[in-house]
Amino acid sequence: MPEKSGVRQEPDAAFEPEEVRMNQNDPNSTPPVRRKPVRSAAARERSRTLKLLLLIALVLALWVLAIVGIVNLLKRDHTPEPGPADVTTVPQTAEETLPPEDTAPSTSAPDKNGLLFETKEVSTSGIYRGELILVNRDHAYRFEENRETKIISLYTFWRNWPAYSYKLHGSDIQLADFICTKMSEMFDAFLEETGDNGYLITSGWRDYEEQVETVKEMIEKYGSEEEAMKYTAPPGCSEHHTGMAFDAYIYTADGAVYKPGAADMPALYNWIYENGARFGFIKRYDEEKSDITGYSGESWHFRYVGKPHAALIAEKNFCLEEYIDFLRAYTYRNYLEYTDPEGAKYAIWYEKVENETVVTPAVTDSAGTEVAPPVIGDRFPDQAALHLPQGVPCEISGDNVSGFIVTVKLS
């Protein structure tokens, strides 16, 4: 037998089944027909499983696409995108445009008087400052919040051209600086209109200690504290602390002295009652209002509240307590419109500040033992949001009670 020679395998021979390999040493051999490899039953089962999974995934994908398409179609059918016609404002009647009591007015357009409102934060310490603060037995003057009030000597402020328009009881009388100006304007007008300068200023600003002495003097004068308190205020509760109040008597050129409002007083000196409001002053205490003010009538005591408030108080025959209550009914939504005797038009409203609850922690000693329990109380927040007119000057005064009074001159 011929010796077998080594057979060189082609690179892919290892992957051919044994029965289909060619006899490369036999030139007459016929190449056998290639047969597909026979796969095992396990392989066929895996293939069928894979195809089934792919089919299920395809069906699920088609379902998801169908559902998304239906939802989008429904949205387009029932919620059309807004166009110009959808955002057009329908005209309303005047009655319909009035804001309800518990909602703010539109800030997109000025109101009938040209006012457009915006919200601004202000310090609530301002509640205790201003020309309209209410100072009485129930609401003491807040010295700390008014420490920047400038008090000056009326004697050094006194003007003497062409003649003194009023007289001073002494050189130690003081008032707030701006009140010196307002009061002098009033008495200058009196001198110009009547040629007389008979008003005598007997008292102005008082500090706490001076009011203590005043109370002592009144007790000696009236014989008891109860009687004295009908005519004077407890220390800390006097309008004289504000620097905006003064007492005046009548001292005529011939030396006669009259208490304002007295039956024998010359009628000329009723001028201050009839004209004081023109300059922002009111007679603070009427006898007929003593049950409200807490004091007997003081025809000699005058207080600055500013324009137009003095004229409105006079027209309505209010005391200051009544006037503050009256203003609390008006808000920036439905402000008070008032035209004063000189024809100036104003808008006036009240801005109430709500209290917030504050808890003061308990006090403990070094051993951790509680020596004082926590205290729960109400107080004003540090800041309050006020509704003020945009770009229009306004005056803001606290009421010394619970809020602010806003005054806007419209014309």
C-alpha cells in the first residue's frame, strides 16, 4: 500500500462534516454535495421562542402608538389652541367692573380718578407716627417711635413782620418745627384779615416729666385726682407730647384777658373756630363729646391734623376719635372722595395691619430649671404691605392704634 502522505487542511475544513470532505489525493474523486448542518431540537426551540417574543413586542408597540394617537386626536378635537378671538376681553358695564369686597381691583388700568395701585412694604413703627395719630387715655404716645420729631423753641421761631401775629406767654414754649410754621401761617392770616394779634399761646410741647408736674398742679387746683383728670391727661397720654397741640387764650391790646369761647369774649376771636380748618387745625375737645374723648370741653386746646382732615372733621362735627372710626370704613378699593371748601379734591382710605401671634420662649436658670413660662401674645409684624397709588404723591399717617391713613390729593 502506498504510504499515506499528510493531508493539508484548508482553513475552513475543520468546520465541514467528515462525510462531505473531498479526498484531495484522488484526482478522480467527485466533490460531494454540501449539506446543511443539522441543528439540534434545543436550538430550534430557542429560535421559535425568540421569534415569538419579537412578535409580541411588535404588537405591544403598535398598541402604544395607537393609544397615543387617539389621545392626541381627542385633545385637538376638544381643546383648541387659543387664537386672537379666544383672548379678547368682553366689554363690561360699570357695575360689573366694581371689585368684590374680598378681591383686589385690577392693576392693569387706572381707576376713574387715574389711580393705579401697587403694594409696598412699610415699617409698622409708622403706626405710631403722623399728623393723625390718636393720643388719649387708651392710646399713649410712643416716645421711642417719635424720637426723630424735631421740637424747637417757638420764641426763636417767632416772626415779627409787619407785626407779631400772636403773643407768647413765655419764652420756653416749644412745638414741633413744622407745627410752628403751620400755626404761624394761620395767625398771620388772622392778622392780615382782621388787623388784630390778640391770640396768646400759653402752652405747647410737654415731655413726660412736665406732664407729671402738670397733673400735680391740676390736683391741687381741683382738690382731687378724679376731678383733675377731667381736664388733664395722665403722663404719657397727653396730646402735648406730640408737639402738634397748643393752648391759646385771648390777650387784647388794652390788656383784657379772655378764655376762648367765653360768653364775654369779643366775637372777633371766634375766627380761629371758623377758619382753623383752612390751616389744618381743630378744636380738639368739645363738651358735647366728653363721653367719647374722656375730657371735659377745652375751648382753648387746638390740635393739628392737616388738610383736608380738619375741614372734614368740622363739616361732620366729629371729634378725632369719631373721625378715625369713620375712616376705617374706607379701603383703597372704595376710598372716600372729598372736596374741601377750597375746591381741592382728595382720596382717603384706611390700611389696617393685622396682628401676628408671637411666642416668647420660657426662661430657664443655669441648671435648666424653668423660672418663667413661655408667653404667647399678639403684635404687629415688622413690615406691612400697603396699597399705594403708583407714581402719585400721597401722605401716610399712622393712627396710633391699628393701621395707616392714606391721603392723596387728586386735584
